[in-house]
Amino acid sequence: MSGFFVTGTDTEIGKTVVSAALVRYLGGEAGHCVGMKPVASGAESTADGLRNADALALMAASAAPADYEEVNPYVFSEPTAPHLAAASEGITIAWGPIAQAYERLRRRASRVVVEGVGGWLVPLGPGYDVESMAADFDLPVVLVVGLRLGCLNHALLTERAIIASGCRLAGWVANHLSADFSRAAENVLTLKTAMRSPMLAEVAWRADGAERAVLDHVDRGAIDAGLAAGRSRVVR
């Protein structure tokens, strides 16, 4: 069993769009693949309980069946920083429940794409953050770069932080956040030159977002190499 942990340069830069596209790609290329959103803040109350749109989008993209509670074990109604949302409900986000849900997904699918929350260093609770969660999953990391003004600095800083953490960075995906970002191609070329990790793919902007997003310009060799590595931690 293998997969990826997907993080981003910031919030609202298309982690779900890219994660859903990656789930569809891996499911089509190598059998069953399922998406997971361990922690989500911002959800609607339904007859079945709280439901987060990102988690539902990953479920819709997945080739393997899964229960909502497996895909999204921690869900909070307030759309705010997850550690604040959790604290307001008297909950502490911990690895144990996430690990249990992940193990159930692993039995259902050959690959799991795990989407983080916010950026790389977003706090989840006392002494625990997204970086810590990525290390716990022990999956190679994919960095989503949302193409907008400021993305060069954010991408380079986040890449540096991931590498410094000791986690294995498989590569990055350029996600187009609009159809009219000035000099998008030049920004992508700059990142290709400046980033230490390979560009895995691009995702074009589309109005339906995660619903039908697909990976374009895929570096299949780099994705396969990331999957073959099979762990997030770099052995030094």
C-alpha cells in the first residue's frame, strides 16, 4: 500500500482540487485509490452529521468505497484554524483516531491520498501540527503551489520547511487558481528552475473545481519514483 500526503503553500490554494485529481489519476493507473481528509474545519450540519465539502469531494473522486468517518475523522463546524475550532468544542486532535481511520482505509484501497489542512505548519493542537501529522502518516509529500501573486516566495519557503523537517518531498503540483493570472507560464518556469524537487503535474483552472479536475503535463516517472520511495521520512 502506498500513496501521498498533500500539503500546500497556504489555505485556499487548491489542495482539494489537486488531491481529487491525484486520486482519480492513481485510481485509473493502478487500481483502487481513496482520498482522506483527516482534519477539516468548516462543515454543514446534515441528517447524517457534520459534512465538510473537501472531504465529500475526495469521496466522490475515490474508486474505493469508504465511510465518511473514515475519510474525515475530525470535522468541525466553524471555518477557522483547526486547533481553535477543536478547542472551542473541547476536543484535542490526536494521531490515534486518525491512525485508526487510516488503517481501515488501507484495507479498502491499494493507495491513499491524504489531504492536509491549511499550510505545512498549521497548528492542530498542543505540540502537534500538520508537519507532525505528515510524519506520522509516513507518506511522501506532494506540495500544491497555487499560482497567484506571491506564490514564488511561498513555494520556496514551504519546500525548504518540508525538506528541513526530514520528510520526503516527492514533488510539487502547479495549480491554476484563475484563467487570467498574469505570466502564469513564466511563474511555473521560474519554479521549475528554483525548486529543488520536481514538478509532478499541472492542474488547469476550471469552474467546477475538484469535481472534474485532472492532472495535466504529468511527470509519470517522478510520480512513480515518489510512490516507490514509500515513506515520508528521509533516512540520513
